[in-house]
Amino acid sequence: MVQGTFGYLDPEYFQTNQLIEKSDVYSFGVVLVELLTGKKALSYDRPEEERNLANYFLLMLKQGNLFQVLDDNIVHEGNSEQLISVAKLTKRCLYVRGDDRSSMKEVAMELEGLRLSGKHSWAQTDPNAEEMESLVSVELKTFVNGEGNGTSAVYDSMGDHIVLPVGGGR
């Protein structure tokens, strides 16, 4: 039995009764819209056209009214270029057909690329960045699925610990 919250569930699921790998991408797109707008995914307190935030966001984007739907704080902190880039990425996450959506790996890579490019305020350089990097650097290991493709990276916390013998145990 699938459990989820209306407003976040993949619209394709309602037609097929099947969740796919890219169903999570849709849900992530809804979270991005919430972050960009400062509003809840679904609210019956809003006018009917605005109740489903993802649909309203896409409508405003299509009409060229992106900055009308964005949270004022986001607009003041960011620049037009970065907001448009994130809005376009969000749009690709919210395609109705799962096959048309980017994969979660592609979304993550694009967000990381935007962060590293320095275009975004969250990528501002820190004068102590080099020192911070050495303090928090971690070794990542890629786990390989049965097809030989790397699927994820995780922190190996056990590699950084010393195992000491414990006597008696009581």
C-alpha cells in the first residue's frame, strides 16, 4: 500500500497505480517549489487556481510570471539568473510523465554544478574554506549495483575509528 501526501505524489501514479524511480523526482520538485515560494504544497485556503502549488508554479512559469510566485526573501537574496536556473530544473522535475523527468542523479548533479559554479549565493567562498575542507573531508565510496554502475556515494564512518579491545564485558 502506497502512503503519501497529496500534493507530493506523482500524478502518473494516479493513472497507473505504480510508483517508478522518477516518482521521487516529482516529489522533490514539489519540495523545491515550496522552498522557492515559501508556500505549502497543497492548501484549500488559497484560490482554486493556486491550491496545488506545483501546478500554479508551472502556470506562472509558463506565463512568464516566475517572480510573482517566488518568495520575496528569495528574490531579494538571489539573482535573476540563479532563480531562473533553479526554476527550470524544478520544471523538469514536475513533468507529468515520469519518462520526461530528469533522474534524481541528474537533478543532484545539476544542483551540485550550480553550487560549484559560483552562480549561487550558497556557493559564496569562505576565507577559511581550505581549513574547513581539511577538517571535514570524508572518504566517499561508490557502491556498485549488479550491472557494474556506481549508484551512490556514502561516508565510511568505520574507516576513521580505532578499534580498542574491551576487557571482560561486565
